[in-house]
Amino acid sequence: MQSKNVLVYPNPTSTTLFIDLEYEQASQIHIIDATGRILKREILVSGSNTIDVSSLPSGTYRLKVISNEGTFYSGFVKLDR
């Protein structure tokens, strides 16, 4: 999934999610499950970031990126290895 300032790949994934940000300042991400629970929170920097999702159960997740430039939503599918 790509927007003007965020690129999230690969989708689906089993172990690692890559997030490329063009924002100039650090951003926060939330990984949210189907029930709305926030399972993971991390701070991301401008450029390439790597998120380990291997501990998440397989399923569909929402990714919320919060920055000074706004909030971006994406989704991804986590598969078992």
C-alpha cells in the first residue's frame, strides 16, 4: 500500500513489515487487530523502517501511522511461515 508519504510492504508477510516514510519528523505506528486492540506501538524515523511481526498470529491487521503531517491508515495480512 502506498500513499504520498508512506510505503508499506510486503503484503502479505510472515515475519517482517517494511515501512518507508518520507515525513521529516519521527512518526508513531500502531498495529491494530480486528477487534480494535493495539498490539504493537513503535516510533519510526524518516526513511526505511523494519517492523518484526513474526510474533503476531496470522490474520488481518490495520496499520495506523501518526505524524505531524496527519494520520495514514493501511492494512496488511500476516501469514504463518
